[in-house]
Amino acid sequence: MKRQEGLVVMITGATDGLGARVAAGLAELGATVLLHGRNPEKGKRVLEEIGAASGSDRLHYYNADLSSLAEVEVLAEEVAADWRGLDVLINNAGLGAGPEPQHRETSADGYELRFAVNYLAPVLLSYRLLPLLRLRGEETGEARIVNVASVAQHAIDFEDVMLERDYDGMRAYSQSKLALIMFSFDLARELAGSPVTVNAMHPA
């Protein structure tokens, strides 16, 4: 596989599962990887593990709870302060149906939790980091936003987007992923003709 020296990639939810695997793979290929997580101790451990396995010293960790839009804003500000440009943003962090699918949870801002983390957070982060992606895209000819979605999708009831009635965690997860896909199409159209591409994908 082609080496990726010079590439700067940010991955949300990079301390576990798919995010950690992608981070490790890119580190092995020589990319600079910005890992995001919400537990600083775990983040430090994963950073050290990936560094030891890949031999890379181009790994950086950022901490933020994506259920808080204020923390998403701070995360974007920190990345923008540290990096002149960004080649790839992978919006991977997300919540599933939860251990108690009938128990409705809300975010720090009062939104249904899965809608907040799986949809609102990546939308806000994408727009806040878009200037960095545009800048790198203009320099290299391409930059990318990749939204990790799902084949699990549920129609959105716009009379009850926050699912305050008859709550079901799987439905909450599925509608948040559909919303993310819809955002991907909308942003792709908005950026048509620019060097920044937007894609949504189902892992595996």
C-alpha cells in the first residue's frame, strides 16, 4: 500500500474499534494521525500502543466529549490552532443503541444523545474544520471528509426528532445515521467544484 507521509488525518472515536484500527493502519503508512477520544487515560494508552507498534512519532491526541457542542467547538479550535491544514477528517465516533435501548438519554445540551453524538457533533466539527480542509485541498488538489454511517437507517419523524415519545435506542441510532447520510449528500453538493469531497460509508 502507498506510503502516506505528509498526510494529516483526524479520526474521531479513535481509541477503540474501527477508529483505532484505522489510526494504526495510517500510522504504519507514515501519516500524521490526530486521534480523538473522550477518556484522556485511554487516549494516552492507545497513542502509546499505536506508536510502539508502528514506530511513528507523528501521533497526536485530542480529548473531547462529543455529546457537548461546546466541547466540539473547543476541539475544532485546538486542531485549528495546531495545524495549518487537514487532508482528511474521518467522523467515526458514535453511539449504538445502548445497553438499555428503552432508556432515553440526553446530551449536555438537552438533545437526544444519539442524535447529538452521531449527527450534530460531526456536522459542527466538519463545518468548523472545513477551512483547514479547503486550504489543504487547494494546495494538494484533494481533501476528504468521510462520515462513518450505517446500513441501519430509520425515517426521521420531524414531529418528534428528539424521540420524546415511544423511545427506542435502535431507532434513535438508525435515524441519527440516516441524518448523517443526508448531511453527507448536502455537504457534497455544497462543496461541488471544490477540492474537498464528502462521502458516507458503512464499515465492513
